[in-house]
Amino acid sequence: MMIVMKEGATDDQVRAVVDRVESVGCSAHISKGDILTVIGAIGDRDRVAALGLEGTPGVDHLVPILKPYKLASAQFRKGERTVIDVDGRKVGGEHFALIAGPCTVESRDQTLEVARVVAEGGGSMLRGGAYKPRTSPYSFQGLGAEGLRLLQEAKEQTGLPIVTELMDVRDIPDVAEVADVIQIGARSMQNYTLLSEAGRTGIPVLLKRGLSSTLEELLMAAEYVLKEGNEKVMLCERGIRTFETAYRFTLDLLAVPALRELTHLPVIVDPSHAAGRRDWVKPMSLAAAAAGADGIIVEVHNQPEEAICDGPQAVPTEGFADYADQVRLVAEVAGKELSRV
Ligand code: PEP
Ligand code: MN
């Protein structure tokens, strides 16, 4: 249930409603917009209805949220879009983020060189995995703590905020020290303990769509983060599994306008993992920006042919500035401004 407070409702009136919601065993999530405050009451709808909150001082009206996800639903923010501020780089609303970097942190030279090119080319944030979800347990699994240290060094040199994957709750203390955005990978999208714990860090979360997940399942996963009081969730379309085998995954670009209708959360597109080939990455990036995405997360490498992981889909550093310029232009046509360092 959504409790819409009157314009000018006082903090005491909001507090009194929250107390009553909690008194019947439900949780209350306050969302303060520019004009209105909305309280999301999560739990048994009948119990909230039985409170008879209509007519309580400060309360304007009550709206039932019919979707199974509540805090993620567009209805919850009454049409306002969530804008996430990552160390000064904004994502969502009119702000477009270009997140770029290697699939995996491999070495100091590689990480610092790619970071420099991303910063100079106008990227918004640096991506790079220190913990990698690999299909084979015999493949390179990431540099772990050493990889995090190199990302920290790249951040200090370039000022780029860091986006890096968290796979295991046991790594939270180390990852939280370096990550400005915690990436939850496609394979972890339904690891509900991981989602809740990532939510509890309060650090923005980039949540990738599972390989075979519906948009509703993605939004329910986001709900796990949101319910911990962490409103800073970005959703990421990265390609889904279909009968088509001509490319790595099927990039579901319709997810962009569909999610923008269903939720207030920013929507990011990862063209790299769907394409699997670098010559397909740019056209799909431009298409994503044109479709209204709030950002792109793309893989970049200084020596793609030597990359330990995902080299064939990496944009080479030589071409990054040109690529970023074109993405920026299309984002501008779609009414968004690129957030830069
Ligand atoms: C990645 O971003 O490097 C990655 C492994 O992505 P996904 O979880 O979407 O496969
Ligand atoms: Mn990758």
C-alpha cells in the first residue's frame, strides 16, 4: 500500500504514520519527492487497510500497489525518476552514464592504461572485475584483493568511480572499501542473500538481468536491495538466452522502454556480453542510447587480442574516444547529458 502525504505534511505527521504501519508488523519506506512524501507500507495489505489511515493528519490518500514489486514500481515514485549520484556522476533522469573498462583486472599496466583512456575519452565510471563468475572453474577467476587494490589506484589517478562485481557475501568488507557501485552479475541475480547484503552496504548497486530472467523477476530482485533501505539501484539489460545462436546473447532492447514504464529505477545496457564481438558493440550501444537507456556499461581493453577474458568483444583503447563521442551524441538526441569526470 502506498500512503500519499499531503503537500506540506510535517515530519511528525510522517513519523506518526510510520509508527502506525510498523505497529501492525509492516515495514514503512519513506520516499521524499520535491513536493510530496510517499510512504510505502510493505506487508499484509489488509492490516494496513484496517488501520483506517484516511483522515489521519497529514495523509492525503492511499493507493494499493498491485504489482508484486512495490518499492521498485513506477507507481511508488508517482512518475518521478530516480537519479543516483555516484561521487558526482549522476545516472538517471536526464543524466547518462558511460561506464567502461576491462572485463577483468589483469595487471597494473592494463588497468591504469585503460582507466586513463576512459577518463580522457569522457567516460563516467571505470568498470573492472576483481572477482569473475566464470563458466569453467578452471578459467581465470580474477585477481581478487590485488585486483581491488589496482582499481583503487586507478581511481586515485583518474578520479573515475569504480564499478566492480561482488559474488560472495564474505568479500563485502573488501569490495565495499573500493566500490562506488557494486555490480551483481547476471548469474547472481537470484542470490537473494547476496542482494540483501549488498543492499545493506548502502552503496549503489548495478543489478544485471539473469540469463533467462523476466523483467518481473529482475524487478523482484531489485526489491531485495530496495527493502534494505538502499534506493540506489540501477538495472542492467545484458542480453538473454534465446534459440538464436548467431551471437552470444539476444540483447533485449525492448526492455529499455518497458522497464522505464514499469519502474523509476535507471536502466543501463551492456552491449558487450550480448554481442560477443566488438564490431557489433557500437551499433547496439547507439541503439540503446536511442531507446532511452540511462547509461551503457561497455568492455574496453588496451590489448584485446591478449585479454585473459572477453577480448573479442572489447572496444580497443585507440577507438574509445570516438566511440564515446558517438554514444554521447545519440544520448543527447534522446534528451540526456553524459555525466563526465
Ligand atoms: C561482466 O560484466 O563482466 C559479466 C560477467 O557480466 P554478466 O554477469 O552480465 O555475464
Ligand atoms: Mn566480460
